[in-house]
Amino acid sequence: MFAPTAPLLALDTGSPQVSVALDRGGEIAAFRVAAMERSSNQVLEMMREVLAETGTRPADLGGVVALRGPGSFTGVRIGLATALGFHQALGLLATGVSTFEMLAEAADAAEGSVTLAVVDALRGEWSVQAFSGGQIPVALGDPALVAGAAIPDLFDRLGAPPEGRIVAGFDLDRLAALPEWPREVRWFTPDAERPLAVVAALRASEPSLVWDAGLLVAPIYARPPAVTLPRPRTPVGPA
């Protein structure tokens, strides 16, 4: 059973800003954040530091949350695998939350506004999901691949007021440089004072969070993995 006062660990390993945070009783007790590197050791060391700082043993945790993307293909899978390992080895509650949702929640948009959570999908496209403003954002549709120049039109389609248009994501300079953007748009990128793991850890303390370990094996990708399935082989009979 989930104990609301038990420490909760959150991991974001797929964003350009890797972070780990520990929530205790609805407050952040410790967190670490660093630029992404090509190493799984980075997040493991950050976890060790957070647990040591708070005097928490892995077995003391009430649950583990990992962001499930979209983001770095390898990074997302490292975080999900780490959370799944805690779940399987220690029997902890575990779940995954979408990076889109955490971006929208971090943007802290007011009621009536619309936040477009965006992740660069390369090739001139962005993976985008829209959310209504509020304490817990509500998705206004499924994620979709959208050409950068077409993203501003989404605000009009969703009826977003001019003063309530937010774009949330990382590495937004190229997107903001496009001439189609209205001047009223607010650009939001999480900073090192409140990285996405902090947002996810606080979200984990909310009773409305669904704890589903099955989400740890269901990463969200900006676009389907580029793989070519092998052709079926035709059995060769005896000569």
C-alpha cells in the first residue's frame, strides 16, 4: 500500500537536463541536476547522493517514478530500467509519467491558458502535446508530430487566448526563431532550480497519481524507432 509520508524518488534521464529528486511528505528533501552525458553512471551517482543526503535507504522508499519520454532514446530507457529494477528487486511501487505532462506542469500555466509541450523530433518536426492550464494540466489531445512552422496554428485551433499561450520544452531557440510566432507567446524551459524530476517527485505525492509499473516498459518516443524488420525466411526443403 502507498504510504503518503514515505520518501518518493523521481528520475528524469531523457531530457537534456538529467535530474533526480526525492520527495518526503509533499516537499522536496533533496535533488540533483546535471547536463546529459553519454553515461548511465551519471544518474546512479546522483541517486546515491540524494539518498545519502536524506539518510534514505532504497528499502525506505515508498515509490519510484521515471519520466518515460519522449527524449533521448537511450536516456529514457536507462531511467525506466532503473525504476523497474527498484520495483522488481525491492517490491516498491513504481510508475512512469510522460515528459509532456511534466513540462506542462512545470510551466505553471493559469486556468484558461494552453500549454504546448514540445520535444524536438529532428527533421524539422517536433513532437507536441497540448494541455489546458491549471494545477494539474489536462491533455487536450494525443501527441503528434508537427512541422515547426505549423505549431503556432495549434493555439488558434485550440482557442487559446492571446495572453495564455505557452510553449514548454528544451532547446527552443530554433523554434522561437521562426517568424510565424505571435509576440504574446511565453517560452518556458525548466531551469536547474526546478528540474523535471522535482516536478515529478511532487506529482508522485498526489493521491491522484496512478501507480502502474507496466508503464515502465512503455516508453514514449518522439517518432517511431527507425528499424527495418527482417524479411521472413522461406524454408528450404530437401534437394
